[in-house]
Amino acid sequence: MPPRPRRNQPSKQAQPNEAARLADRLQQAGYTKRDIARIIDRDPSLVSQFYTRNKGAAFVPALQQVLTAVETGGITDLPELTAIAARHTKRRTTASGARARVRTRALLITPTGSGTGRVGAQAIASGSSRLRPLIAEAARQGLRLAFTVRLAKTGYLHPSGSRTDSPGIRRDVIQRADHTEERSYGSAQTGGHDAADFARRVDAAGGDVTAAVHQWLVDTGRIRPDAHILHLEVRTWRPR
């Protein structure tokens, strides 16, 4: 009696789709998956899903144009490549032909100017791009903002509760069991920070909110240059 075929044998690996092939060519040109995600203004996890879940068909025209710009036009600047991709990215449509909603957490600013956005480790690694629209809208409306960061205690230059670190803000910083601390910078009581100034910092960092906040903390002598932000929260309000 012939042996029965084994169950659950690994199936033959499918060929990569067009989005994955284009992403491969961009990586061969020196760009990382994180760079590609920034260019198409999406999370890096989506780029990984080009390979694992056959996603990315909607971004093929944009990736083709970006690849042409890199290989033929010699364009290497990420913001410029992002602008090229944006012109060739079409929103998904529903069965009725209407524009589909983007599946992402909305960042809402109320009529009073109050808005909050939080990101964790995965989003921070990709530049906290979900916070960029919140900061940009706050800048457009002339709002103030504050932010809270969490990082290892050894990453801060001032001791917990130091008035030099965060003057005028409640001193009871949040200390966690994993040897990290959360500290806030800016509040409605102290006036906070100019959202327009931070929007310019984010633009100068190529849209990387994490890098912009990190640079501010380094420039103002609050954290070590090699410190890593683990959690980031941005809050906005309308000045009185």
C-alpha cells in the first residue's frame, strides 16, 4: 500500500508581486523598507506585507515613478521622492465607487484646539508619522503644544523632578519598573511650545517626528544624544 501524502506540507513559495519587486529594486538602490514606507507615507509594516500578504497593488504606479526618478533622474532626496509618490498614489474605492476610508487612527483637533496623539515603539521606529498631521494642523491653526516622552532613566541629563528639566510642570514624573521614566515638556500653565516652530522642525527632519523631538531634547540639554525615545505623546490647545 503506497504511503499517504503528508498533511500540512509547506506550499511552494509564491512569486513576489509587482509592489515587492519594485521595493526590492529600491532596496538594491540603497533604500531601506523604512525609507520606502516614508516615501509612500505609510507604516513600514505595510511594506513588509508586500511580501507576506500580497499587498501593495495601489502603490505600484507611485513606486514605478519613484524608481524611474532614482534610476533615470538621479533623484535621491526622500522628501522629493515622497512628493513624486504622492502625485501617483490613488485612494482605494468601495464597491460603489466611493473613496474608501483610510484605515488609521484619526487625529482629531476639537474646536477648542484640544488634540492628542500617542505612538509606541513600532510607530516611533518609523518616525512617528501618524503624529505629523496633528502637528501640521496645530501649526495651521496657530495652536500651542506639549509632549511627553518615555526613555531609559540613564538617557536623561537632569535628575527626576529637576526644575531645569521641565520648569513649572508637575514634578512627579512617572517612573516605571523597567527603569524608564516619562517626562512632560510644556503645558497650558507654562505656555507650551509654538506648534508652527515644531512643524518646521519636523519638516527639517524629513517628516520624522521622533527625530525632531529627539533633536529638540538634545539641543536643549535634556537628554543624551544616544538616548532612544520609547513612547511619545503630543497634546495641543488654543492659546488664551
